[in-house]
Amino acid sequence: DGWTWVNQRTNKKDSATMKDYSEDIDSLLVLDGLFSAVVTGFVVVAITMLQEDTGQTSVELLSTISAQLSSLTITSPYINSTSNGPPIQPFRPTSAARWINSLWFISLILSLASAVVGILAKQWIREYLQWDSQTSASRENVLVREIRAEAWKEWYTTSIISAVPVLLEVAIILFTCGMAVFVWTLDLVVAVVVTICVGLFLLLIATLTLLPAICKHCPYKSPTAWAVGRL
């Protein structure tokens, strides 16, 4: 009958749409996992920049002791030292260390947030497709489907799913910016080369994001580009 035909058509349409969502999320989750592992490795290195170097502290203490021993004067029955040694400055992380750790920690948090939203979205998709019950009449299935489809739109579920790649893109951008700052603490030549590469990368991302908003016929459509176009 007519309800059976509608049930089959809507089921076919929803299955195809949700399959596309699911496949996109699966690909992003794989990239997300690899990226999070890479960022974690860099964070482990960067976090030491916020901690006091115990070796340097020991050197400063030994320098103070050496200065005091060098200034010893013996006047029986007293032993005097006229030098207090160089003052030991309290440890303060450098501005570069703070920037690097801030960028990389935020990048890791956004990457994990992207993964969590992706996992939740997979569950929403699976739950949404449960409307096509084999034990219910076709008319009831179609009515349940309409209720779920309206709720899907009202609660901006598609927009939330679109946040998965956006969060990951922002995380990657922050990580590359942190890398540019990090190499400046190591070597000037390497820093210049890496900074140029990061600048070109950011320029490419900005171009691919802004072009669809400027030119309506541009095929470079993405969730980020759609969001920029709505602004």
C-alpha cells in the first residue's frame, strides 16, 4: 500500500544520509586518534619547559657555596665570610614556554572534544535509524520517523555533527602555531623555515575557507566554510 511505499522510500533516503554522516565521522575519528597521539608526545616535551631545571638550580647553589668559601677569612677563634654569593632568582617560565604549552594543551583538548562529539554522533545516528521497526505497521513507522526528523532539525543535530571536523581543524591550526613558536627556542634557521611553512599552511586554510563565502559557485564547501558564510 501507500504507507509501505513511503516507509521504504524514507528508509532508503535516511539510510543513505546517515551512512554518509557515519563514514565521515569514522574517517575523522581515525585522524583524530593519530593527531591526539602526536600532540600528546609534544606536550610531554613542552611541559618540562614550565618546570624548574633542578640541574641549573644545583649549579647556582654550588656557585653560591663556592663564592662563600672563596671569601673565607680566619680570625681566631672565628671564621668569617664576607660574600653572600650571587642571589638565586626564583624560577619563572619564559613567555615562549607559556605560549607553547597553552597552544598545545588547547589543541589536545579540542582534539579530544572532537572525538567525544564524534562518538556521541555515531550513537545519535544509530538511535535515529531505529524508527523503521519490523514489528510495527508502516504508517506507525512513518509517523515515528517524522517525529525524529523534526527533532533532528529542531535540536540542530546536523550542526553539532558538523562541529567534529571544525574542532579538529582548529586543533591542527593551534598545534602548528605552537610548533612555530617552539622552533624559535631551538634554532634561528629552522625557525624561519618552519614559520614560512606554517604561514603558507594557514594561508591555504584561510583561502579554502573564505572562497566559498565570497564565491557562491566555489566547490570548496565544508562545515567551516558554511559557518563562515553564515556570518
